[in-house]
Amino acid sequence: MAPVQVGDTLPSEDLFEDSPATKVNIAEFVSGKKVVLFAVPGAFTPGCSKTHLPGYVQNADKMKADGVGEDAHSVSINDPYVMAAWDAQHNTKGKVRMLADPNRNFIKALNLGTNLRPLGGFRSKRFSMVIYDGKFQELNVEPDGTGLSSSLVDKIKYKN
Ligand code: BEZ
């Protein structure tokens, strides 16, 4: 199956925030909104912690001022407690929502997963996307799957 493309509809999948008890259905959440979503190969990994996530945290207020109505959403194939601990370390509340895809359903539905043996197997590729009213308006997938170039915050064209 090919990865999702610009113009496709975001799949309806449940993600988890803070604990397995708090479901966030991503399709319901993005309906009628402009949302920036980025995915990382793993919480706490060096590239994700030092570069990818901090860029979105630091630019959260600017993105909102520029018309992105919501906090950015960070997704990783980790459990929700790991994402909550990563949130606490980076003080992301009110800037980036930390959403877990522990059963891999969302990343599989996007067909944006990759096998990362050093992290234990199937994980998300690193990517960013702009979703407008449930459809992909922009999609930036790292060409090598995990690099830190096209998916960084300064490459997003969310103003369009
Ligand atoms: C990282 O540092 O972001 C990273 C480490 C191992 C695999 C993928 C990403």
C-alpha cells in the first residue's frame, strides 16, 4: 500500500494522551480545524528530544498567531505513559499534545511506518503534516525515514 498523499482524508484512529484511559480520535479532533501534526521514531531518542520536538515547542505560539488554531500534535509508537513522561521533561502542555499510538494503528493506516531494529522494530518514520478540515494539505516525510530535515518546524508551510 502506498503512503498517504496530499489531498487524502486523515484516517479515523484512536490515539492516547497521558494514559490508556484517554482516547483521542484523531479524525474527530481535526474536523473543521487546521492542525499541524508531526511524528517521531521514538520519545526520548536524541534527535527527537534535542531537535525535532523542541522546534515545535519553541514555535507553538508563533504557529497559533499565524492561524494554526490548535496545539501541534506529536505522535509516536510508544505507550501513553512514555509520551506523558516526555511531555513532562519538555514542558509541552499548551504547546504540543503528546499522543501515543501504542498499537501502531494510526501509523499503519498512514503507511508511514518503518522497521527500526535499534528501537525494537516497527516505528513511525519522521514526518510532519498540515491537516485542514480532515484532509492532508501538506506532508513532509523524511527521505531516509529518520533524518532531521524536511519535517522540522521551519520547513512547514502552514500559512498557505
Ligand atoms: C533519533 O535520535 O532521533 C533516532 C535514534 C535512533 C533511531 C531513530 C531516530
